[in-house]
Amino acid sequence: SYVLTQPPPVSVAPGKTARITCGGNNIGSKTVHWYQQKPGQAPVLVIYYDGDRPSGIPERFSGSNSGNTATLTISRVEAGDEADYYCQVWDSTSDHPIFGTGTKVTVL
Amino acid sequence: QVQLVQSGSELKKPGASVKLSCQASGSAFTNYTMNWVRQAPGQGLEWMGWINTNTGNPTFAQDFTGRFVFSLDTSAGAAYLQITSLKPEDTAVYYCAYRHNLKGVFWFDPWGQGTLVTVSS
């Protein structure tokens, strides 16, 4: 089945930019969504359709997808951005969603 | 605003059953497919399956056949997940989530707050 690979934990200083990747075979041909999960809370959609933001999500969050890598970019990182981030695609072969392994973002 | 509110934490013994609820508000219940996602302690998100809120027809992921039941009370706008013959490895937080569909692309929003199920003797 289709596999999404996310990197190990990422540490970033406040005000800097965090980039979280999601690797998959020709993932650029699929549509990627991103979820933020803060400790003890439910996941929240932060990017859908590769780069669209739901209402209420700051413009600091952006997404891109090409080739074998999709990327979630968090600009001007704030302490409140500290969370686990998961990518997700829909596997048309199995007609099931696939979640990435998740990446923990720590704000220094 | 669409909101999903789940039932409270459960502590069960191995072999018992549990039924979790997910109450929807803010939108017509049958507008979206209801999905269930499991998250074991310290682990990632694992999709369990979904139930068609129009027909009640369930679909299960491969690892969630047999002991798992999805059901609805459409008039109440509620979905349910029942797990039978509980095992310690069923200990996890269980989330419900609406699935959105745009041109064959699917994503999940919103999510319920989650229900922690602990299975221990």
C-alpha cells in the first residue's frame, strides 16, 4: 500500500520558518492535506488541497506539493505552533486515506 | 459551525464491550460521511473506516473487521462506534471526523475531541 514518510522531530526558534516534509512515490500526482495536533487535543485541519487554508488558519501556514515531496511551511513560528503535524492523502487503489507518520515540531 | 462532540472516557476490562458516541451539530447530519480514527498512546493516526450517513452502510479498514461496529441514529444526528471483546491493545483515543469530498479528493474536518478507551484488568 501507499506509504507517506515524515521526518524526525524538528526544532525551530520563534520567528523562524519551519518546513515539514511528507514523502511519497509521485506524491505530486495526489492531493495532500495537513493536520496539526497539539498535546492532548484532537487533530485540526490546517491545509487542504495541497495549499488551501481553512477559515481561521493563519496565513503563516502554507503548503506545496511536487514530485515525491509535499511540504508544510510555517512562517514566523510562534510558541503556539508546537504540535505534531500529519500529512494525509487518499489512496485511490484501496479507496482509503493514508496518514503520514507525523512530525513533532518543537519551538525553542 | 459544524461541531462533533464525543462521549467521555471509558475504563473496561478485557473481554468487555464499549459503545462510543459522536454527536454532530451545526449542519445536516447526512451531508457528510462519518469516519473513525484510532490513536494508540504515543502513536500516529490510524483510519478505522467510515459509515455512509445516508444509507448506514459501513466500510472498515483491513485491521478493523470483526469486533468493530459502526452505527447511526440519524434522527438524533449521532454516530456510534462499538468495540466488542476488548483487548489491552485496544487502549487508545478514538476520534470521529467528518469527511469532505471535492472532485474525488477527501479530507477530514472537523474532528471530535476524542474518547479515551482504556482496557485493563
